[in-house]
Amino acid sequence: MKKYDAIIIGAGPAGHSCAVRIAELGGKVAIIERDYIGGICTNWGCTPSKAMIESAKVAHEVENSSHYGVRVNGYQIDFPFIAQRRNNVVLNTREFITDLLHHHNVDIYQGEAVIDSPQVVQVRHGRWNYDNYSMDYSGEIETLHTDNIVLATGSKPLIPGFIDESDPTIVSSHRLITIDTLPEKLTIVGGGVIGLEFATIFSNLGSQVTIVELLPRVLAMMDPDISEEITRIMQEMGVRILTNHKVTDLGQGVLKATNQDTGETVEVRSDMNLVAIGRTAVLQEDLYNRLGLSYTRKGIDVDDTLQTSVKGVWAVGDATGKSILAHCGIQQGVICAENIMRGDAEPRLMDYDIIPAIVYSIPEIFSIGKIPEDLSDIQIIKVPFNINLRANIEDHPEGFIKMWIRNNKLIAAQAIGYMVSEIQQELANMIALGTDIDAITRIVHAHPTYNEIIRSALEFAEGKAVDFYI
């Protein structure tokens, strides 16, 4: 009989991080994955999309290389090579995670997990078949015993009921990220993070892209200034953006949408139509009901220790419905592991207040912290990147950083600009630690750097900026 301190179901970022941390703390742990190690993030999400975005960024730089006195004539987009590079990055990442789990002596089981009770899990060995959405079983069933079960079962693309998923012209993000032929025309339903990232990829690689968004602006969860700026930049890049349009029909390469202001119907024809209106937790309602586990349509209910309503059963990552961000899932996995192994120590609690959100568009976007509804005691600072020397040297002056400050402390920040994902952590740390802004402005920031705009903006908030004026 194989007995474990914990069995993790799902080997995505939340699941494999949880497994490694339990092993580091001396626990015996197993992980069960019906598909590829690494989960959605590695195989159909973060890793392949960012690999393709990197190709899009290079294409963008080549297209604009004359700005730097470098003239490139007749360059070509080799999309099959881009696709192969993407596949290689995925494979290398998957192998790295597998090696990491083996290094920590985590037992890996390939197959479907069937939970008999909070202490017993059966593994039906096999692999998930995406051609018919079923398991190809090897016939072997193995029974495992455990003190804890961690559900890290992930999420899936949200597809409206009126859309026929068998239509070859309709794709989810899972399918679009695996194609090896560049679509001439791509329509994207949804102007959120996923929609904008795919628009970035395919517009820069040569596709004619249209975004259709139900709400009055893209990235509606962010500040209106961010939405306005990314709309302007994408339209200049040739992306057609139809906001406030409700999709009424989609099939056979034809999308019909109604302008909610005028009632006018627009028709868009594309060889591919991406539905990118969000993701939803993978729910196993029969299992949850049998275990007496509390859940909603959003996901499994957990407390701040990641414990579910059933003792010994935990949940992390997208399955909780708290966030679909991989870095949130990783943190949940680590905290869950430490709580499983804590013994008599005080539990560690998950904090969802400071979770950076990043859009890997061109230029990039980040959002940190919560903008308060009552702005009466809030100082709002907005500083354009065109005051930053490094941005001007490298000809990336577009965008800005915007901050919300209360009582000399940063409470929220958003930015759009070149590679801003690489400068956001200092601001996240400030918010999380409650750091006074003058404590940051007293620290020397390297010059010239993009990160220097943080010091510039904070000094501007204090009325002592020495390197620019507005």
C-alpha cells in the first residue's frame, strides 16, 4: 500500500509548486496529472503565448528598425518556424518541471484521479485525448492512501452556449496557441487580457485582426486612461476594435454583432474566430456533492489557508475561482503546502490584495492594488514615459505610469509602456509593505533605466521632481 502525506491532483503551477514545497518540508507527496506536466500555463497558456509574443516583438522591432538607422528590406515571417520554436519552449519547460519534481522525490502518476474518500485516491492510468475529450486508459488502476488531498484541477475557456465548438472556424485560446499556419484574418471576441495578447501576437505577425468587445472599452477592469491608450496604439498598428458590440451569431467564419448604441449590425468575416471572454474553473460537481464539499459556479470554496469545507481536502489555483493568474496559484500552492505540514504552528494565510496583473501586449500593461471608489483623500499622479531618458534613447516613449497615493503611501498603480512588467515589483512591494513614498525617493535609482520613472513619479508626488515638469 502506497501512503502519502499529500496527493496533489493536477500538475499546473499551483499543483507542482505545492508538491515541491511539501517535499521540501519533509513530506511524502504524489502528483496525479491526466495530461501534460505543467498544466494549462506551460502547455496552452503563459509559456506558448509568451513565446509567440516574443516573436511578435521581434517582428515589431524589425518593422520599425529604420527608427534606429537600420534598414531591413524584404524580411519575412516564417510562421511554421515560430510555431516550432513555441513548441520547443513548451517541451523544454515541461521537461524542466518534470525534472524538478523528480529531484524532490515527488511520485508522478499519469492518469485520471478518482477520489474514493478524503484518504483514498485511485489512479486510472492513461492520458487525456483532446481529439475526443476522453481518457485513453491503459487498463491499470492503482489505489493510493493519503492524509491530505489537494485539488489543483485548473480552468478551461468559457464558451457561450450558442456557439458551436465543432465549427472549424471557431477556436478557443487552447487551440489557437497550437496552430502552425498563420490566419489571414482573425476575429477576437473579447477585449480582455487574453484577447489583447492574441491581438498583439497575430497583428504583428501579419494577420488582419478585429476585436469585438461587449463593454464600452477594452480592458474594462483597468483605469480608463489605460484602455484609451492601448486602443489608440493598437488601432495605429492596424487592429480594428469594435467596443460596445454584442455578438448575436458566430459560425462558418462569419461573426454578426450589434452596436449597442445605434442598433446597427456589423458583419465580420474571418478564417479564424477566437472566443476569449474568460475562463472558468473545471468543476467536478458529482465528486464535490459526494464528498460534501462546498463550491459555487466560480470554483471550490476555500478559506485563507486553502482548506475546503472537508477536513483533509484542500484546493489551489484556478480551481478555487479566486484568480486565473499563475503567480497567484503558485503562492496558493506554497501556502497550502506549508499549512499541510505546519503541525502545531500558526497557519499561513493567503492575501489576495496585492496580486500584480500584467498584459503582455505591445506595449505592456500592469495593474497593482485596488483603486478606491472614494477618491476624496487620494492623490493621483500620472507621468508619461516620454520624460524617461532610457525610453527616449530606445525610442519607446509611449505610455505612462499612474499612481494612487493616500497619506504618503502608495495604494495602487497602473502603467502602460515598454517592458513595464519588469518594473512593477518595486511598486507591489511598496503597497504590500505600506512603505512611505519618501523612503523610496531617498534610495538611489540607476540612471538611465525604465525603473527610474518610479522615483521620478514619486518625487513628483512630493513636489520635488528635478528631472522633468508637467
